[in-house]
Amino acid sequence: MKKIEYINQDNLFETQDMAICAYLMSLDFPLLSIDNTNPKRCLFSFHRTEVLDMTLDTFWTSQEKKFFDHIKTLKTRIYQS
């Protein structure tokens, strides 16, 4: 099981993983901000709560995770051609 990626001093969960971000948003966790100061990566921020932590734990074994993994694999195969 993967651990929470980053928790800052303001009790925020931050991730660069778009799949996690989309998963949380689909479950109605509000996206607080998107930091795109790095032109190659965005940093998505959510309020960290106990419910969010439990939700993240279930993500790593969910069908949604498999779905996102397959999209990533397909994109890789397309762009390798």
C-alpha cells in the first residue's frame, strides 16, 4: 500500500498525481488549489481529514486505480509508436 504523498504544516494533503486528484474530486472532496509554478508538474491540494486519509488508503486497491493505471499504459503505448 502506498503512503500519503505529502502533508504540509497547514494540514493539507498535496499530490502531483492526477489520478488521485480526480478520484478525490469524484468523491466530492473539494480541490483547494492547484500550484502550477513548475511548468512540468502541478501540485493539487486538499484539506486533510481522517475521512480523506481512509479514502486514500482504499484508492490503492480500488478498481479506479486499475482504471487509471490502464489509461497511463495506453498513453505510453500510443506515444511510443
